[in-house]
Amino acid sequence: MFCGSKNDPDETRPNVNVCPVCLAHPGTLPVINREAVKHVLKVGLAVGGKLADYTEFDRKNYFYPDLPKGYQLSQYEYPLVSGGELGGVALTRIHLEEDTASSMHNESTNATTIDFNRSGVPLMELVTEPVIHSVEEAGDFARELQLLLRYLGASDANMEKGEMRVEANISVGKGGVLGTKVEIKNLNSFRAMERAVAHEIKRQTKLLERGEEVVQQTLGWDEGKQATFPQRIKEGSADYRYFPDPDLPSLLLSEIAEFGKEKLVSEIPEMPSQRRQRYLSLGIKSEDAGLYVRERKLGAFFDEVTALLGSGDSKGILLASNYIANDLVNLIRYKADKQPLVRDTEQRDADYQSEIPISARNFKKIIDLQLEGKIQSRSAKNILLACTKGAGDPVVYAESNSLLLNEDNNSLTATIDKILKGNSSAVADYKSGKAAALEFLVGLAMKELRGAADPIKLRQLLDNKIRPEKS
Ligand SMILES: [Zn+2]
């Protein structure tokens, strides 16, 4: 945030991405990272927050071995962004600070070692208003934030890599009055966050029901025990003795051209919520829309197919979406060793890393064949499968595999005559009222025609032949 050391969450060797500034050597001076400020301002614009005009960095003073300066550079009075809203959750503020080093305790040697690679990495802190009322809402909000950061290119926001961390504050209260809040730290996946929040709600509820008090404190989450545990009694902000850092200039953002609102807005792409809205307006299922927003490669493929179909072709778009969200996703999933879709691990990204194994143009041809009544839906699925395995042009494939529905009434009639002739007992059964006998005959005819016929039409033709008086 204030030096040129590399920010590499994949670095496994300790203490390699460090320099005198982030190691707090005497006489070193910090320099503000423009890109980090820009990213936070864009997040602020994307959530409709108010960008600061005047801003400054403050020293948050406390001692801890992972903080060599004895203070953390953060923002207190003048955060970069105030207010805003994301996924229906009101935001309080967004500010920028530097990360601390990470300390690791080794139980067997009873020694604590410190890795300064993370020391000084830019950290955007986003605080919400206390308006989230359930585990589900908390999970939805955190996932929406992750998507937003990815869309903006501000961060990959992988929780497993520590690129995004959640600190959940929970307070159980009565009659709309908030009780004492506790904060849970060290949550490194959405699942851990959801379990920890659920656990904490239960724990506080029990305490209150027994007439006991909730202590304001910071808790950790023990993944093994699936329980929270106390870390330290929470300090009040007064304890940190915040004051503006004398080594850094305060900023008047409106006077810095590259932080100009118009310029920043022009660099913001379509946001997840806008994208979701656009998909829903096409009339597709909300689960499909959610999938395309989360999995951007699938979304891009759907966009391509929609462009080919034309946005007015709602029937085609709906059919295409069904095949993409179900059949195509399954084909890709099976390709990736039948891995279930994992949402918030590195695997999530790998799932769609493999290219979508069919071009939008060929995919659209399959949709056209079915919409024009030339193939059955079963054939469409077979053609899709074949094309993802390199079958080439869907129309050529359908022709050469006799999947096109037989429009030739003469050959249909000839087939029906042949079937009726060879199955007189089934014909008699049907005449005497056994409906299943007709299905048997339809099946035989379908087989004879190698599936290239409309079963409804066949059923009608057979029925007319056997019971002409009914028609
Ligand atoms: Zn450094």
C-alpha cells in the first residue's frame, strides 16, 4: 500500500516480498499507492456511495509482533467512501489501510514465526450497517461483494488465499434493539462464515435466555470443533489514539485528475446486479441468470448465442438457456472429472477454465433445428453431446445420422403399413381397448424410422389407421 513490494498471495516462501518500508526500518517513508485508491473509489461508485473530497491516512496505534511500526496506517475520520448499498444491504463506509504481517504458531516447538510478505499489502475495509438479519443474507451479501470485486478487477477475492476476509459482527437482541456485539475473525471461506454466524447466534441466544450477559469481545472460529472461541476483549476506538500520519499528504481527490468521477465511471464495466437484471429481462429463469452472473464464461457464451438469435427471439433464448444451464453445464462438469460445482474454492475457477466445447454458432444451429421442428429434443441433446466431442456441423451431423424428422408422408405410411401387418395381435389388443398396445406399435415404428419421426404424429397416424371410425 505504501511501498513497491510485490503482492503475491501465491508466494509460499516467507519474507521474500519485503522491503525496508514494510519492515519499518528507521528513516523510511511511505508513498500512497494510486491504483489501490482508484480501485476503492471505483468500488464506491459501483455501490452508489459518496466519494470523499478530502481524505487522509491515520495511524492506528497498538503493539503486536506482526506490526513492526507499532501502528497501522488506516483511515479513521475521512474514509474514501461513505454510504452506498450492495445487494439490498446499506453500507456505512469503505476505507483503505495496510495489512499486517502474518504470525504462525508452531505447537510442537512452541515458537511463533512471522512472515512479512503480507505486511503492507493494500486492504480495503468495507463496513455495513447492522441490517443483516440471517445467515443466508450474510452469505448472499459476501458472495455479491466477491462478484463485484472480481467484475471490477479490484481483486480475485479468493477467501482461501486471504484475498478476501470476512469479520462477522453478531448481536442478538430483543424487540429490534441490538444487544452486545461480538466480532468473529479468521473466517477463510463462505462456509466457515455461515457456520460461525449460525453458531454465534445460537450461543448468544442461549446466554440471553439463561439471563446471562454477552461479553463484547473478539472471537476466533475453530474449524475442527465447529465452535467460536474468545481471542481478546475488544478495544474501543479511543484506545488506538488515532491521529493523521505526518509522513503522508492529505488528499483533495477532486483536484487529482485520474480520480475524477467521470473518468472512473467510464472505466466501470457492467456490474453483477446490472447483468442479472439484463438476463432476467430476457425472460430466462432466475437460477440461469444467477449462473451466468457467477460463471462469467458461461454468461459470455449465453450472450454470444443471444446475439446470434436476436434479443427478440424469446422462444429461442429460453430454449438456448435451458440447454446451456442444464445440458451444457453437465457436459462441462463431467469433463472436469464429475467434480460438483464448487462455489468458493480455487476449483471454482478451474471448472470453466476449460473452454466451452462448442461454438456459439453451432450451438445456435441446434436450437434452430429444434425450433423449426426438424429434430426432437432428445436428438438435440444427442447432437449437442456429439458436437462437444468434435462432431462438427450440427446440421450435417443430424442429416448423416438420420436424426432429421421424416417429413415424407409416403415413407411414414409405408412404415406404418409394415408395422400393422406384422403385429396383428397388438392391433387387435388396441381395438379391444388396450391403450398400451398403441404405444408398443409407436415404439416399433420409431425404431424402424431410427427415431427420425415425431411420436405424436406417428401415434395419430397409427390410431387413424386402426380405428378409422374415430377420426
Ligand atoms: Zn515493502
